[in-house]
Amino acid sequence: MWKAIKIFGFIVGAYAVARALVEPFVIDMSDPATYQGDWGGPSLGGVLLAHCGPGVVAAVVMIWALLRRRSRFRGQN
């Protein structure tokens, strides 16, 4: 059961990371009218934090988990 939860978490995390990478290219940063109605708006910083923040957090947690798992397997040899 835990393995399925971890796999689901990595899939959701990968989606958040992909969205964080794509978001700056999807919105027109020079035109506030394109993003002021989005979550975190009307400021550009708020929009980027709301849309890219979860992806950054997910990337950090995923890297931490992979490094932790890697070090655990190295300790067994």
C-alpha cells in the first residue's frame, strides 16, 4: 500500500514540477491583464508563487527522497 502511495505522490509531484517549468512561458509576463485573474494575482510575484511554488517544493522533496533512498541502499553493500 505504501508503495502505491509513494508512486502516486511522485506522479503528482512530477505534474507540479512540469507545471512550474511551463508556467512562465504560458503567461505573458509583460501584460498584467493576462494573469491578474489567476490564483495569486493580481501581482506577477503572487501568480508565480502560487503556480510555481508547489513545483519547487515537490522537486525538493522528490530529490531528498531519492537521495535518502540511494544512501540507504549504499549502506547495505
